[in-house]
Amino acid sequence: MGDPRPTVPDMPPSEQAHHLTATGNGPTATDEQARLTDEFGNPNPSGVYGAPTVEDGGDTA
């Protein structure tokens, strides 16, 4: 791997915003939700697929 990206400790949020860029990343497949559901089951209420559940010993937060 290359060098880690430079970071500035305690950068104020207003300056952080200037470094953000839109990636244009969206779903990588037109049927992405169906593929995720097939692989991991239905998403939790937060929309996360395959997240641990209380029954699995995971956190609900």
C-alpha cells in the first residue's frame, strides 16, 4: 500500500467540509438490494445488511 493520506488533528468541521468531494458512487449493480438480501437476509431497521442482532450477541445501537 502507499503512504497513508495526510491528516490534520483537530481540524475544524468547516475546514473538513472543504476536503469532502462527491464520488458519484451509487449502487454497483441494478439489483444490489436483492443481492444483499440473498447473501445476508433483510436489513435491520437502520438499513444495514448482515449486522449482528441481539440474538447473535451483537449490539442493537
